[in-house]
Amino acid sequence: MERGSNYASDSPPTIVSLEIKPHFEALNDQEKRYAHYISRAAFNGTRVTLRQVSAESEDIFDFILELYKASDGDWQKIQAAAGISTEQFGAFLNYAAQFLGNCGNYKAFGDSKFEPNVAPDTIKKLSETSSRSKELYAKIGHAFFASSKKSENHLGYIDQGHVSTYYPDSPSITKAEIQGVGDFLESKGLLVENTRLQKLSNGDFQVLIASAVLQQPKEGNDTGVETSWELPGPLSGKKLSLKFGDYQKEMEKVVENLYNASRNALNDNQRHMHREYIKSFETGSMKSFKDSQRFWIYDKGPTVETNIGFIETYRDPHGVRGEWEGFVAMVNKPRTQAFQQLVESSGTFIAKLPWPRDFEKEKFLSPDFTSLEVLSFQGSGIPAGINIPNFDDIRQSEGFKNVSLGNVLSAKVSDEKIPFVRPEDQEVFRKYRDEAFEVQVGYVYSPNLSQVDEASSL
């Protein structure tokens, strides 16, 4: 029986395949190994993303995996053991698919919680099919479902009633405190993309740094050798300390696979990039991560394109801490050539924009613009295009890359219903939508043209 909740998971969720086989098969053995190990490294961080979404996401993930494991992949076996109807079990599988697609129980685009479209008793019955799933249900059974407090069904600042695991076990932390600590860390030169912030029971604060090491490296950290300070200003009287080893097990595995990837790197820029990746994820150094992005920019037009790390800051309510993600893709050469022509024409378009040059970057650096076919993408959602790195000093002085994800652009459900388009216009819409979307993505992720929205909002 459906619950009819505003937070009910999609029924059915949209599932499409990304066509990649011919592009992967065209690689040589070294390129395939390179792609394989980076993909492994990206997915080693899955549990990092889960913990960044919500406190219960990792346990829900384990619950789904346990049901699959307990049944040896025979879902009908689990349904029979639980004694639930096909309709009820189908609704749970819809939820599981959407959960795995979003790498958590909050929508990647929208940040609102979604829940199984079944009665809580259905989940309880499923939990009783194995001792491990029963144990997990006892821990987080209630968290499968939306909270009676509506604000808790949305990611955001904790002091505004929302939830955020970028500030774990910190029920009293405020937006002002997050800002105060952030300002202090900025003054010290410590970038926070790979951190979480915790407010301790005594009112002091602790920065959790993602690293494979549990102690500060002998050479120190990005701020020097200090690991604790007395906070100034409104937070006077409170202490701030650094704690290494957040996501320690995951970072160890990431480092191991990136080391294997570096052994199969295709050029010196890639080898240098992985050296800096390894140092960053091992020691927690964001300075090393920034250096990895420099070598990534220098690696123009690779056969296998990739990026990995704490990249986008959309889901941190304060907009400074990055979510773990990683991707591996192959270059689509004909489409890349078309996009490069757009890049080369950028100066002409920019000159015609309806605002002064004050709204543009001081110096125009023509970037690498590549159309890619995604092999693997670990994260809470797959975008249609990417424009990184996000460090403005690098973008201004050294450049950036724009990538369009071709097989994401072309992925669609064959019988998809298209709302807001008249029946007599459906055929024309379907005929041109892929090309139109491709142009749109090219426009959004083109150099300087991508700032149209920024300038318009000023």
C-alpha cells in the first residue's frame, strides 16, 4: 500500500544506460588499466559521499547491500522470506534504485529527502530476513522515512532546523560560528574543501581533515606546524584544533589505487598529477590538491580524461566544503572538434554581450574544451558538463577545462513523457532536443560565456 507522502521516492525512478563500450574497447591495454584504477579510486570514496549526505545514508546503503547479499542476488527470495506483496517489494526496489543513484537519501538536485513509498512495517519485514539487516534496521529504521519536522527533510544550516553532516555531531553549531571559524581558517591559509567542522560539547571546535594518516605529517600541514589555536573576535575563549584521519580507511584505498593508476599514466603531466593527488589524499594537503589541478589543466586532450577529489561545494549549506566525486571518461573527438570551434569564437561572442568588460575576467585564457563519454562517475549525481577547477586564482592565471559529457547528454528513456509541449509539437521537439541541449551545455561551460548567469544576477 502506497503512503502517498510528498517525499515518496519516484515510481518508477528514471534509469537509463550510458553507452560507452565502443569507446572503452578502442583503448589500448595501458589506457584501460589507467581508466580502471582511477575508477576504483573514485568508487573507494562512495562511503565518503554517503556520510556527507546524511547520518543514516551509509547504514541504508549497507541495508540494501545486505538484502542483496543475503539472497545471493535473488530478489524474489527476499520478497518471499519477508512475506510482502509484489507491489510492496517493487516500491522498495524503486526506492533502492533512487537511493543508489543519488548516493544517499536526499536528492542530489534539490537536497530534499525521499522515502520508500511503503508502510514502515514493510521495511521492518524486509529487515527480518537476515541478522545483519535486522541490526541495521534497529539502528536507523525510523530514518528511512521523512521527519515530522519538515525542515529536517532538507539539507541546510543546523541552527535553521535543517540537517548537514558537514557539521557532524554538532546540534548547537550556528551559521555565525561556521562563518567565524571559516574566516579564521582563511586567515591561516587553510582551504576547507576536504574538511568537516565539529563543535565539541565544551564549545570548542575541531576541523576534521580527510587523510589516510591519523597524525599530522612530520613536515606539518598547509598552515605550518600548529594544530590548535585560540579563536579571536566573537569566538574568543574558544579553541580550534585540527584532527587528521577523517575518512581514513577510504583515503587509504584511494591512495592505493591512484598509485596503481600512476604506474599506468600516459604522460608526465598525468604522473605529476597523481603524485599530487596521492600526497593530498594521504596527508590532507589541499595545496597538493591544487597542484594536482594545475597538472590536470596542462594535460591537454588526453585519451582518458579524469578528475577526482572534494570538488563541488553545492551541498554544504555554507558553500565551502566539497563533496567527494570522481570520474573517468573517453574523448569523443568529432564532438570535441565542434566545441573547440565554439571556444575559438568566444571573443566574438563576448564582445557582443550587453555589459561592460568589468563583469568579465581580467585576462581571457582559452581553455581546453572536450566532449567526453563517461566510463564511470562516482558522486551524488552526474552532470551534463563540468567546468573546473573551482580555484579562482588558478582559473585566472593558469586556466581551466570545460568538458561536455556526451553520453549523459544523449541518455534518455525511450517512452519518456514530455510535459508542457503540445502533441503536435512533440515530433519537432524530439528531433532537435539533443542538438539543442548540446549547444546549451556548450554555452554554459564555455569560457567567459559561462559567466553570463553570474553577470546577469549582479
